[in-house]
Amino acid sequence: MTKKKLPLTGIVVLDLTNVLSGPFATQILSDMGAEVIKVEKPSGDDSRNFGPFIKGKSSYFISLNRGKKSIVLDLKNKKENIYFKKLLSNSDVLIDNFKPGTIEKFGFSSKYLSQKYPRLIQAKISGFGETGPMKSFPAYDMIVQAMGGIMSITGNNKNELCRVGSSIGDIVAGLYAVIGILIQLINRNTTKLGSRLDLSMLDCQVAILENAISRYSVEKRVPEPLGTDHPSITPFGAFKTLNGLIVIAIGNNKMFARFCKIIGDENIATNKQFINNNLRNKNLTKLREKIEFILKKKRMNFG
């Protein structure tokens, strides 16, 4: 039986990326059908040393690099550069997440690549982009989470900030990289020429701050962490029951009225303090007390 043709079948991606942001992006491209050739430094991708391990191999590395082809090249070695150039001549996309200026030291500047391989799409992920004042600085997920503002709205209060549990600084950059590469591939169908993507992890973090940006723009107050609660929608968070927590997410008045009926107190929905989302938002503490009192009084278990 012939394997189903995937959208990126026939596209070759030359992958110089390391650890998470880049490998996450190229894994998605591979899942879409692209042939991904992972070029590793002589010591290997750093994530090969991240546990847990399965029969001596990193499950972290495997989860991000399954299905890719792999080759070890020392790009500092001019002889091995010859092999890299052969790979370039057959590739549609080149992606790296080196610190800006690194690949240029190996003799592969953007100008050189554009002239030598005019159809090649160049994609780069870095901490702060290739043109900004911090372009020479490296970055890890934790750094861009802190600088990008996502940590300032994550946690229970402003004195106990938390890193988002998943490496969202890397993952979001990888997702934006995939979007950019797909756009570049579509554009190449028309122009017949490659193009260049310069992606900053910090920019990506700011881009996903969502309503925190709009709230600051309107209210001129720095948003603070709210635990599980939502800053604009109520009730929308975790509530205590007799045997643990239950998550309640209600986005409109109709849903709120149905919820109140289900828990057996329809008067809450008609209470002047809670008749619309804006008032529920302002009176969250009182509403939480009422809801949790009812859940415990009626001995509602959700385990």
C-alpha cells in the first residue's frame, strides 16, 4: 500500500538546530511530510544528555527528533563544509537557532547563501533577533519567559512568580518558525526565490501576552498573577469542593444561569452583584465564597 502523500512531501529541510525551539519546529515539518536532515556538532545535540533515558538514550531528544535523518559535521572544518554544501544544494529550507553571527563564522552568510542557493529558504530562531540591541546575547526558555512578561502574570501573587510549566518560550518560537517557513514556501511558488526569516524568541513571548497587553494599554496598570482565575471572565478558575478542586469556566450569562441551576441556587444568577460578567469579575471574591460554600454544603464530590 502506498503511503499517503503529506503536504510537505518532497520538501527537504536542513536542520542545524539544537535542544528545543528549532527541533520542535523541524519535528512539525517532518510530521507534515518534509525530509528533515539533522546536522549535529561532533558532541551532538545538547538534549542528548537530558533525561529520562531509555536504554541509555534520551527520551527528551527522541521526542523532538523522531523520524529525522542525522549526520555529524564539524562546520569549523573546511573539508566537512564541502559535505554541508552538497546538502545545501539539495535543500529547500535551512534552519538554525545559533546565536546570531555563528553560521557566518563558518562561511555561510545570508548573502552567500542567497547568491549560491537562490531558492533556499533561510530561517533563524534566536533569543533577541539579528538586528536588535541584544542580538549578541544567547537565551534559554527561562530567560525569555522572564523578560517577555509571561512570568509576571503566572502564579498566585506578585511575590511568588512562576515559570510556565511547559517550555513555552521555546515552543512558541518553534510554532512561529513553522508558520513563517510555510509562508515562505508558499511565497516561493510565486517568486521562485527563497527568502529569510529572522525570529526572536522574546518577540514571540510578547506576542502571546494576549489580554495582558490590552489591559495595560487601557488601565495603565501592570497586570499581576491571578492564580487560576481569568482577569476578564468570571467564574473562570479552580474552586474548592469537599474532596479537591474543580475547574469552572463560564463565558456568558446563559451559561452562568445554567450553572447556578445545576448547583441548586438560581438566586445567584439574579443577584445584582453577579448579573453580568463585568459585575462577577468585580465581585469575584464574594462569588467564589458563595460557590464554594454551596459545593461543600451539598457535599458535591467531583473525584
